[in-house]
Amino acid sequence: MILSFIVEIVVSIILLLNVNNYQNDTVKINELTYGVKENFNQEELYPKYYTYSILDMDDNLIYKTSDNTSLSLNEAYKNKDTIITINVSGVEYRILVNNRINEIIEQNNKSILITIIVISLFQLFILSLYYIYLYESILKPFKDMKGYASRISSGNLDVPLKMDRGNTFGAFTESFDIMREELKKARKKEKEANDSKRELVAKLSHDIKTPVASIKSTSELGYAISKDEKDKAYFDTINKKADQINTLVSNLLISSLEDLDEIKINPSKLDSYVLYELIKNSDYLLKVEKYNIPECKIYADRLRLQQVIDNIISNSYKYAKTNIHVESNIIDDYLSIEFRDYGYGVNPIELPLLTEKFRRGENSKNEDGVGLGLYISKTFLDGMEGQIELKNANPGFIVAIKLRII
């Protein structure tokens, strides 16, 4: 590009210098001078190979070969003509020879224009080739890699990246595709590990629930046939502990399902009075105080809502060991139900974290549990377009659930 630009400038300068340096042939000029002088006033014998005019010393025209000649001394100076003074019979005359400067300039201008056009077209051609080279070797591979990276980030690891060692990113694209293969293998192994984990948890849950069911049925039978109140209390305790084990195993099974996506949540239109039954089913220790539920229609999955209330009341039993106050109100488009115990509450810093998987408060270290109850409850409520809110009371701890009214 730079070389062609320099060539363009040099050619233009040479053509311009040719204009300034142009002179008529000296031999021909001498022949013209001699021919005019020897044949003066015999116009038919004047040389015809130049365009010229003859003037006397007062600028009066004596002769001209064509209309393209200068007709005065000033005009000759202006046109850069060759001016020759001759003496004929003691009288001086001037011959004004046209050097064709204007014609030469016009020709040179055309030559310069053609040169500029040709070199510009050549530059455009070079630029086009250079752009094609850049596009094929850099821009296109980079664009392909950008789209490939987007596919990988979205989880699509099945489409390989076409490798071309001829472009700038050839070796890099090969490494990128190797990374894709490794990610695909890692994802496959991770899936296999998660599947194995879920299968193991499901099998263990089943294996644990079977003897727990036997223990529960035996304790219920013993409670029914026992006549001694002390024995009845023992059987009742066994029955309640069996329920707790059953709840923990169920939570563990639910949490093992990847992101809880495999659990179906089917909310529908329910009467708010079902909450009385759900709370009663969960309150096997009879610690829930008397309460009222406003009449309305709620959007909820009865089975999942039961599990939510089970987790809330079970946590209160475990950590607070106090009565539970239930308060219900309609707030905007939601039915709010607050479960408040009278325990010690939790550290305010921990409140936003308790609905995360496997997160427990510092005050729960001495109690059994893995930190899944509130996580599962929040997931189920989200699926019902509801909400869960945790806050401290004075004294106690409040879990508020909000169900959408329809």
C-alpha cells in the first residue's frame, strides 16, 4: 500500500517536471529560423512542421500557421513560447514558436489522472485481498469461536468446533474443542454420580421406611391394647419419634432430586379451611394454640402445602419446644399464615441463609437435622406462586407463609 502510494507521487512529479523542462528541438528551431529568413514574404515556402507566428517589432502580425499561435509578445511570454529574433534586410522580426505547453499540460493531467485511477484500483484490489485474508484467517474464526463459546455457556456440548490449522486461531480452536470434550466427559460423569446418589438415597429411604412403618404400626397397636398409662406414654413417644424419622427420610429423598425439578407441584383452587386440617395433621404434640383462618380461595398444592407445614411445625418442636401461636390475615392478594414459637430465635445475620440447602443456624448444633426443611418449603411455595418469610420475634421465631388468593 505504501509502495503504490509512493509510485503514484513519483509518477505525478515526473510528469509535472516534464512540462517545465519541455523545449522544442534546437536543430528544428534553427531550420525553421533559416527557412523563414531565406524565404521571407514567400509564405508557401515557409517550414510547416511547427506552429508559429511572425510579428514585427511593434507586435503587428505578419504571418501565422494557425489560430493556435500567440499574436503578441505578452501572449508568447504567457504561453511560454520560444521567441526568436531575425533580421531581414536590416529589419528585425520576431518568430513566436508554439511549444504546445497547454496541450502537454492537458496530456500530463490525463496521464496523472489515469495513473491515480490505476494505482487506486490496484490499492483497492490489494485492500480487498487483505480484507479477505483478515476475514478468513482472523475475523471468521473469531466469530465462529464466539458463537461456539455461547453454545458451550448455554450447555450445548454436542456440536464440535471445526478446526482449521490454516487460520490464526487454528491451534487454539483445537484446544477449545478438546476442552469441550473434557467438559462433556465431566458432565457425563457428574450425571452418573448424581444418578447413583439418587438411586442410593432412594434405596436407603425405602429400606429405612419399611422397618419404621413396622415400628409405627407395632407402637400404635401396643398403645391401643395397653392398659397401663405409663406404657401408653412409651408407645406414644415411640410413635411420634417414628413420625419424625419418617419426615427426615422423606426430606432427604426429596432433596436428593436434582434441583427438585423431578418433584411435581400441581397447585389448584382450594378453600382456605383446608389449612385447619393440614395444621392439625402436623401438630401431633398439640402445641398449636387456638387460631382462626379467614375464608377465601387459595392457589396451592395440598400435598406440598402439607409438607411445608410439617417442616415448619417440626422445626418448632425441635428447636423451640414451646407452644406455637398461629395468626392469619389477608394482605393484598395473599393469605398470610404466621407460625410463631417462643424460643430464642436465630442470629439476624443467618436469617437470609436458612432457606438455602444444608444451612442451619448456630443454635441448632445440638439438634438432629441436615438443614433441608426450609429449603424444601421455599421451593414448594415458589412452585405455588407463594412466599416464605423468616423473622425474629421478642421472644421467639416467626415463619410466615403467603399463599396467593384467587
